[in-house]
Amino acid sequence: MPEAQSERAKRGNEIFERVVRPEVDVQENARKFVVIDVETEDYEIDSNARAAFDRLIERCPEARGRMWLRRVGSRFGYHFGGPQRTGKGR
């Protein structure tokens, strides 16, 4: 991952933990997408990633190019393949 993306990921995840997580009901919003402007800390939550991106850009057009995406209840926005592993061996 290029350095700029790595820093954006680090900042986005830090904002998620500090700002977003305390404000969301993890059960109610599980698996919804969170799009975060890593500069202003504004965010949008939606079950549709595109809708969340569009709403954030509509409110903050300058956020384009500095957003981070992840899901509530996951460290990732998307994953490919089978079920995510829990880290408990094979």
C-alpha cells in the first residue's frame, strides 16, 4: 500500500475508533459502510457504500480523495473469498 494510502488508513481507523464507534449501535449498524473524511472527521453511514460516499461528497465536496471506507463491526470495507477468519488457527 503506498505511503499516502497507509497514512489515510491509519488516520481513518483512528477516527473510526475515537469518533464513530461511540456514536453507532454496533448491533443495529452491523455490516453498514462508514465513509470518513480523514481531514475533517465528518462521516456518513449507509448499507450502500456508494450512497455513503455520495452523501459525504454532497456535504463536503472537498473530501474527494481523502476518504476512508470501512464497515461497522469489521476492520475492512470489503473482503473477497470465504468467511473471514477469526485468527483461531486453521
